[in-house]
Amino acid sequence: MELEAGSQVNLYQVNFLEEKVGKMMKNSKMKMTWSFRESNDTEHNITLIWSKNTGKQEITMDGTEIWFGRNQGRSVLDHNWKTRDGRLKLHVLATCAPKVNENFRNFDLVINGQLFATLPHYGREGSNAPIPPPMGQDNLNSIIQILYPDGYSSPVDKEEEQQQQRRQEEEGHPQQQQQQQQQQQQQQQQQQQYNVVVDPSHRDSAITTTEATTGSSWALVPDADLLGGNNIVPTPPVQQQQQQQVTSTTIASSDISHQPMLDLLG
């Protein structure tokens, strides 16, 4: 298992101390202290106190409480944080369960993606910490392998990536709103181009003509009277009705002119 590449800050391990500090039973309470230095000679101390009886867990950094909780009956601790200036990203992984084997580490500290156990020792120029045995499913030597079987990735980095994605999404929303507004304006302009305004005095006749044209089929009548030919052209039903009314009126008048006067006067 390989950890993520660390930052540009050079780190050195100073000391790791594991103590049994229970009052009545020494094994009932554990205290782990990791001491390390930065390249600017700033030293830090990370302390984990874990009571097996009460389940109390406390993490401090340079005397300042980082986390406190009570997890009675739970055998695993996984907590991460970063310093205020963002220079250091720390991650404590621990278990109070019995060791898997003699070389198994129940307590691990990761700093800026670097495992504390693999940091070079401070004050030993050219000397590195002993390299732990190769990690694998058949060769477990650290709690980190159990909690991250598919490979370690910093939770702090993941959280920062999620926050960055949320910021990008929030910044992208105004652009989407502007595009939607532009599309709505274009649609309104297109609708205005196709709108037809009719004078109120002619509105009823326009509606009647439209309904008559769209609501019925066209009829076929001879066009000899109009064009002098025998072609058949479609004529709207309204015109057909008007022609029928004119024809019936002419016939009625001719009938009256040929009837005897007695029939008319009784």
C-alpha cells in the first residue's frame, strides 16, 4: 500500500511513545505520543489518550484539544484535521483490539500524506527510519491497511475537493440563470412577431370568417360565371351560401312576374 505524495514541507520523526496509564489496571488506559519536526525546526506533539473501560478518547496537538469523544465498546478510531494555517494535514488511526501479529502497529499517524513510521529520524543525517515490511493482504502490519484496504487517500483532501466542486457549482449557477433569461427573451420576441392585431370594430367578422374557414371543408362550384370556362375551383362555404341566396331570390321574382294578376290580388 502506497500513501499519497506528501507536501513540500520536510518532516522528521523525533519519537513515538506508547504508555499504559490506567490507575487501577494499567492496561485499561493507553497513551500514545508522536513527536515530529518540520524543516524550520518547529516541533509538534500529537497525543492520543484512550480509556478501554469508559470509551473516552482524546486527541491533543501541542497541548490543545483537537477532539474528544466517548465510544464505549468501539475498538477503532479514525480522526483527521488540519492546522489553521493549512500547512499540516494530520490523520490518527488507532485500534485497541489485540495485535494481528508481533510487528502489527495498532496506532498510526499520517502527516501530509506521509506515514510517521517511515519519516527520517531528526538529527540523523542520511539516516531514514526502518522501512516497514511490504504491505499486503497476506502481510498485515498496520491498522491503516484494515481501514483503507484499497489504498490510503487523505480525507482532508477529499473534503477540500468537495468544497471546491460546490464553489464551482455555485459560481456556475448565475451563468445558467443568464442563459435561461436570454432564452425566455428570445421566445417572447418570437411570439410578438407572430401576434396579429385586429381592430375592435372588425373583430367579430374576422373571428366569424376564421371559424367558417377553419371549421368546414371547401366546396366545388363551376367557375364559368367568373372565368368563362369549365374549370372547377374551390369556393368557401360562405360564398356558396351567398350564391344560393341570390339564385333563390331571382327565381322567386321571375315566378311572380309570370303569375296572373288575379292570383296576386286575390
